[in-house]
Amino acid sequence: MTPFRAALTNLSTLSVTGVTHNYDVDAVPDNLSRAQLPALLVLPGETQADELFRERGKGFSAIAFSSGARTVTYTVTHLLLVAPVEAGRGARSHLPALIDLIDAYFAALGANVTLSAALLEPARVKVEPGTFTHGDITYHGCAFRHTWLVQV
């Protein structure tokens, strides 16, 4: 397994209290049913064009020393989907559950900051709560924007 693939798989196995399903990149469903929510989806890259944080991965960057480690910086989105957006029900109806899930997410990640040593340094994560479209449905949720340093 390649280093990047190992890190993605390790992220998909992050056990977050309250999350019903975790999906690795090769198992992300096109559509989700209510029974599959809340769900975490591993998505290499961005999830939509209007994200708050526009930081991109740096691609391949080698340390200047010829004998130094060669590294790649990746940007990965771990998308938490909590509930579909419904007419007449605003975000406020889902905020308490979303806040609890964000806290649970960081408790789980805090126990495994290098994703079982797949990362050279602890993951840096930006938090973007909001609404996100997956398939044809818009959901209340949170995008966890990871920046990883991986040795190749």
C-alpha cells in the first residue's frame, strides 16, 4: 500500500463516537440514506468550489539536502454529514448534534494524530461547519480540511 493510500485508509478507520458510518475513498456511496447518517466520507481534495479555506496541497516537495527525506504535502477533506437540509428546519435544529460530533472527532483524532504513523507529523486540521452537497442532496455538516506531510 502506498503511503498516501495508507493514510487515507487509516483516516477512514477513525472511530468517532456518534458517527454511524465511515467511508474510505473506494467505498464512498453516491447517495446516502437517513440510516447512514451521521457519516464521515474520506475525499482527497476539495468538496466544493465555495469553501472557506482555499489552501491547497503543495504537491511534491523535497528537502534541499540530497540525503534528506522526500515528502509530499496533501490536502484531504474528511466530510461529516449529519442531516439533510429540509425546508422549514434551519441549521439551528442540528447545531447541538454537530457540535458534539466535532468534539468527538477531535477526541478521536487526538488519540491518533499521525494516523498510525502514516504521517510524518501530526495532521493539521481546519474546521468548516456549514452545508455541503453530496450526490443530489445538501446536508448540514462539517468539512475537516486536513493537511498532511507524508514521506515518499
